[in-house]
Amino acid sequence: MMVTVSQAERIVLEHALPLQIEQIPLHHALARVLAEDLHADRDFPPFDRVTMDGIAIHFANFASGQRQFLIEAVQAAGSAQLTLQRQNNCIEVMTGAPLPQGTDTVIRYEDLDIESGMAQIRISEIAQRQNIHAQAIDRRKGDLIISAGRKIGSAEMATAATLGKATLAVAKLPRTAIISTGDELVEIHETPLPHQIRRSNVYAIQAALGEWKIEAEAFHFYDDEQAIRQGVAEILLRFELVILSGAVSEGKFDFVPKALAAAGVTPIFHKVSQRPGKPFWFGTYADKAVLFALPGNPVSAFVGTYRYILPWLRQSLGLKNWPQSTAVLSRDFIFKPDLTYFVPVILDNSTDGLLRATPLEGHGSGDLANLNDADGFLELPKERTHFAVGEAFPLFRYR
């Protein structure tokens, strides 16, 4: 059954895996999806924090005309909070230190003359509580800092460390297998015969999944129906996400659909009204695995990975708030077949703030070299032939 791109997307996302959670050390959490809410374990900041090197005074003394202050002590960052002993004195303070008790204003060194333990203020105007990062102004103890469902980046890592989270609850990654097929494919260390090419799709898909910390295991089967059937059946017992590349069209040696059926896989759809990647196949194995069978041409495999597999993965991992990116065409474009077209584009951030996409014509779904020049794909809807400069369309980028 041929489906549209929007139908294929809806069906794929409806078959997202149930979210499973595991605890991992913080230093392994980068690029994983957070599966717990993180709350402040104390006020942020936990004390009135000095933001400039200088002196701390009681503002009322300055307001009454005092300009010279005897330095009682030095408050260093990382030291316990000091207390001003005499209200008309001051304490030297360092950036990051707690504001000494009995003081409420910090004057930076640049506005002072200090000699023989006496600080002279050289400016005529200061504001009470200047140069102080007030306790709890950012967050109060118990406040929500980060919600579950966010991909963990450097900011989230720093926040988790500040909260004392040595381990984090994250979405468990699906055990993943990538299968390539075909007698025409050889390993990357081999010298291909004139009628052969080296395997490349598996590395592209592994790289795309690797951005989510998935370490996919790769397999290759030659064009032998029995070997494909046996291999697929064994893989289905071990993996939850199975991605196949090649042998899903209707050629004499395209054995994958038959092998999947023999293994008990339920086909959901086969063929999408799109170019490239029309023979795209999708199915499930009981409640244990989801299968994506992509065409073998490299551009088709790219489209299938970024248009369907990665959105499915985000849904399965519980990722929230991942809005669809868009870009505007930099020139008019024509595509006549009644298919959704994924056109490779070069992206350019212009001075007016718009992300512009320039189409690359290329030479079809087998043009691997063209992928190196492009930054992603623009999705042009079916039932149209002319696409005007300045129109915005969904963007799937891989750079």
C-alpha cells in the first residue's frame, strides 16, 4: 500500500517504543534524553554572592557622607561568611565570595584608592546592593530547573553537577541493528571490482544514530534469500530497532520483504509517494521490534534516516519540544512528478534573519557525492509543480 509522506510519518510515530528508563553516571549522560525532572536542592545562588572584587560596606554610612573605610578583613571566595564588626568599617571581598554579614553594597577596586589599610571611595554615586547576586534570585530551593524530555547538552551537564546529581535517569536506548544487503557491496578495506561498490549507507546511518549515543551493530547479507531469512530471524530476537538498507524494491533479488514476512514481521506500509526513497518499507515484529527498510541508494537512505527514523527515535526517547525547522527557497524551483520531493539544499543565514535554502540538482538518488555539498533536505509537497522564491518549507538538516 502506497502512503503519503504525512501518513507515513503519522504511522511511524504511532509505533514509537514505550519509554524505558535507566540510571547512568553523569559523565556518560551527554546527548542522552533526560527522564527525570531536576529541582533546585537549595537556593540559586545559595547566598548573596559578590560579583566584583572590591570592598563591602554598610550603605547607610556612604549615604550619610562617609567616604573612607578602614579594612577589617578579607572575604575570599570559598571561605565561610565573615561579619562586619564595626558598621563604619569595610571588608575586602573577592568575586564569588559570600557577602559579609552587616554589609549590603560592594564597590569595585576600580572606584577605590587603598593605602595603609584604608579604602577611599573616589566616586560620588553608588547604588545600594550594587555588585551583588542576590540569594535565590535565580531559583528557590525546590524550583523546577530542567524538565524531563530534554536532550542533555553542556548546560544540562553543568546544572546537574551543581545539583549534586552524580547519576541521572535517562531514556534507555533501543538495541539497534543495521543490515545492508547486496552482492555489489564490499567492505571499505577491499578494492571493488568494476561492478562493485564499497558499503557506505551503514556508516551514514550509524553516524546519524551516534549523535544520540546509539551504538548500532552492523550486518551484511549477500543476495541469498535463505541467508537473509535466517539472518533476519536471528536479529529480531536480539534487537528492538532494525534498519535495513537495500533489497526493498521489486527487483528479482530484492528478498527483504519476503524474508521479513517469513520471520513473522507485520508489514505496515511499503512505498511512500516521495522522491527519493519511494520503496521505503515499515513494519513491526510483535511488540518486540520496529523495522525500517530503506532503499539502497545513498540519498534515499539519507532521506529515510532523517525524515522518519530520527523523528521515531525522538518520540521513543520521550524528547519534548522539537519543533520542525524551516527554510525559505532562495530561487524558484520546479518539480513536475506528483510526489513529495526532498531536494538537497545549501543553507545560508542572511542578514535579514532568514535561513535560505539553495537547491542542488544532483544526479538522482545514487548521487552520494552531492550529499557532501548539501546541508540537508527541503521537503516540497506533492500536488504542486512550482515553488517560489521566498516560500518556507520543512527542513531536515544533517549538518
